[in-house]
Amino acid sequence: MNIFDLYLDKIVILIKKLNKEGSLELPESLNGINVDIPPLNFDCDISTNVAMVLSKANKKSPIDIANTLVGLIKDTDKKIETISVAKPGFINIKFKAIYWNNFIKNVNEDYKNFGINIKEEKKKYLIEFVSANPTGPLHVGHCRGAILGDVISNILIFNKHNVSKEYYVNDYGNQIINFTKSVYFRIREILYNEKFPIENTELYPGDYLVDIAKNITNLNNNLKFDKFEDVSKELTLLSVAESLKLIKTNLANLGIVHDKFTSESEIVKNKEVEKVIDNLKQKNLVYEGKIKAPKADDDKNWVEREQLLFRSTNFGDDKDRALQKSDKSWTYFASDVAYHYNKLSRNYDLLINILGADHAGYIKRITSVVEALSGTKNKLICKVSQLVKLIKDGKPFKMSKRKGDYITVEDLISEVGKDATRFIMLNRSSDVELDFDFTKVKEKSKDNPLYYVQYCYARISSVFRHVDLDINKDLTINEYNFNYSNDEIKILKKIAEWPKCIEAASLRLEPHRIPVYLYELSSEFHSYWNMGKEDSSKRFINDEKKIPNDKLVFLKVISNVIKSGMTIVGVNTPEKM
């Protein structure tokens, strides 16, 4: 039950009726009309801007139009207690207490669908996220992007969209050659007791390579490691496969499973780069040209060379982009263009890329080429996952590690667990840096948002246990004739905001809205629970050691919303803490 959409529909029907009668002019579009959550200083339940949208078309002030509409709107629903006008033209509606009786009935009886945006056009999405080089375990920087992509997927799936989660394996290029060499030298270290050339800065130094090397030698006794050139091709395949096993384990420990892994080397091998270049040539979007040195570049050795360039400036980019190097090998960008051409061939409505902070400057060129290939603006949406700063006791936190010069996902989960990692990583908008405070995420207090939300669910569960009811089973109430107090209605109003939260999170791809909402709802509940210490009417268990039906269903709808939200976030809701 989305009370905001219900009243938007009522208002639209009303103004169309008035237009048909000739008493009201309508603008070309009614999309600007909304029914929304009112500001805190408004003493009402919902608020609409309809008068302000109609003002220009009717050449009247929003206040005048609002004053005309208030009586007519009130006549549409006998459960409206008051309706008023606030500057510059908001119409504010407050419901009678009986309204919330009907609201809680609908939410309880249809809780599985509560929050789903039935009006949102259902689409087919491809979400690519993580896509870290298969050269070692995932680090903390990958962790935030991984969770962001996974929860965006969960939100869209909750809203009944068709979603595929994909990992692009960058298994082509110099980094893979260097990675394979690193594994080779670790194998030589194991088999022949040779010292690993740590002084070679192109190699990967992490001790995790020892495990990869051991796995390869144990399972491939037939291979000889006398010369790198003789074994490099097969060793590359084996090394990447072992690294992907490690990455998939990291992801699984975070609660993340991708639907598909697409290989860059397969893209290149299948001549997909050449195919997409031909497509762009037919559209006159590639040419031989030179790239000037960047304005801020102090490199005196910069040499302008003839290269194959994509006309990304045709699509708003600041310069054209190289597809081929002077030695005729493909650039990383060319492979990426081919990959997105591959994506487009699979007929998704929208593509979403989750990028790390270091790839923010890459967005314009890749969105440009997708627009060129698809002929559609905004076919590709890119979301940036900003940096994470680890803090403990108020200071930057450095864990002891054996994985290289970074902190791994494995380290993080080992320190605080999957639930805390997912919830806290998601607790702030992805486009700003995040401070991950190890001390706070372990606290059992209001300052730890995960604990506070989980504790809310555990408290509700304890009441159900007290009366021998299973919180996980549907709750059937025969009669809904309850009279909720203002304090209870305050919480029910927060429950009513859940569909708005899902709508914004889905349309704007902003999953942080969900943990923020869950924390606010939990805060409202804990405040009410604590009132029961002084006011017996607010206690859930009465003097007869029973729970009245009004309180029971009240708790049930709160628990259902928390359960639903935490499931989307990918976090557990323990019944005991």
C-alpha cells in the first residue's frame, strides 16, 4: 500500500475532472505533480505540490489554486481530518486516526508486495561490478563497489526488474603477463629453491602467489617450468583460473554471486574488437589522427603519433580517444568498447557499470561510445564507488597481512564479519568517501547502525517468543478496529515511507537510502519501546502477560519492513542478541 501513489492518483483524477468541466487548465505534462513526505515542520501526513504545478497554466498564484482545491480534495476521502495550505502553495493533508487502522490492515495482509513500485516500468538490466584484475584477492577498495553493485541488483530485483550480474575479467594485457611471470617465479621458488626476484617492481609480491603456485604444481605434474616462454600460455590460463577461484571465494564470503564472468581475452580472441571497429568506421566515427599532450602534462618526452581514434568529442567528451597504439596493438579502451558492443548485442534495456574512484575520468568516454553504438542516450549508467578509509581508535588502521601492500576483503570480514561489512559500506552515498570505523562497528549502541537495526528486530522477536508465536509466520487478524495513539501513528507514518524509500533507491540507484531508512525506523521504535518503562499503555505485554492484537500487528508490520530491507541489503536479522 503506497499512500503517496494512492493520493496522487486521486488528485490527478480530480484535476482532470475539473479540466473536463472547464474550470481548470492543465499543463502539457502532469509529471511534475507529486505527493510526498512532508517536512518535519508541517503538521500533516502527506503533502502535494499540485497547486504550484497548475499555477502557470491557470495564470493564478499557487495559494489561490490551493485554496480552491482543498475542499474538493477533502471530499474525495472521508478519512481526511484536516487539509491546509502552506506557502508557497503546498496542500497538506492529515488523516483521522481510523485511517491508520486500514493502512496497517493492508500492509499486514499484503506485506510481501509492500514497497514494490508497481508503476515503475519493468526493464532488463545488466549490471557489471567489481571486475577487478584477476591478479590476486579483492581489497577494501573493491569491497565497497562489490556491495554497491550487489545491493543495486537486489533493489531492482525486489522491484520486479530482470537483472543479470556480470564480472568482466581483465585477463588480457601487460598486467596478466606480469602476473603469470610472478606465479612462474613462485613455482621456481618452490621447485628449485630459487629466490623470488622481489627487486623486480613489475612483479606481484604478495604471499598469496605461493598458494596459487602450490595449487598449480600439485594439479599439473606434467608441466615443465624450465623456461617461461615454453609454459607461459598454459600457465596464464591456470594462474587466472586460480586467481578467479580466490576472487569468487572473496565474493561468496561477502554474500555475492555473479551470474556471468566474461573474459577480455575471449573478446579479443573472437575478433570482437575488429567487429566493433568496423561498425564505428561505417558510422564515420573513427579516423587516423594524433592526440595532443594533456594541458597539465609536463612530460617533455610526449610524442604525437598517428593512432586510430574514436570521435568521442561528437558525444560531449573533451577529446577523441585512442583505440589502437602506434605499434598497432589494441588499447584497453578498444577492448572495453568491444565488450560493451557485446553487452548491447544481448538486448538489455539498460547497462549499469559500477566503477572505482580511480575510473571516474573514464565515464565520459565509455558512455560516449555506448551512445554511438546504440544510438541512444543514457543507455549506460555509471556509478562511482568512492574510497574507503579504515579507522580504529581514531587513527588510520593497518592490519597485519600477507596479501601484498593492501588490506583484503578477507581481512575485513575476519575483523568485523559480513553483516557489518555490507551494512556499513552501504550506509553512506557511494559518491562520497567513507570512514569505516572498526571501533564503532563493534559497539553495542546507537552509534552502530547495524547493531541498532538488528536489535530492533531482536526486541520484536522477543515479544513474539513470549506469547509462543513464530515471527516468521503470517499473522492473521480477524477484526481491525484499533485506535492507535499519536506515538504509534508516528511509527506507522515511517512505515508508510518505505515504498518512497524503495522508489528513490531504484530510480536513482542509491542503495544507501535503505540502511539510512532502517536506522530511522529502528530509532523511532526504540524510543517508543523505552516509553513503556514509564507508561504502561505503551508496553507490548500487558498485566495479564498477553499482547493485544493492536500491538501484535503493529510489531509484525515493523518486523516485516525491517526483514525486507535487511534482505535487500544482504544482512541477517537475528531473533536473539
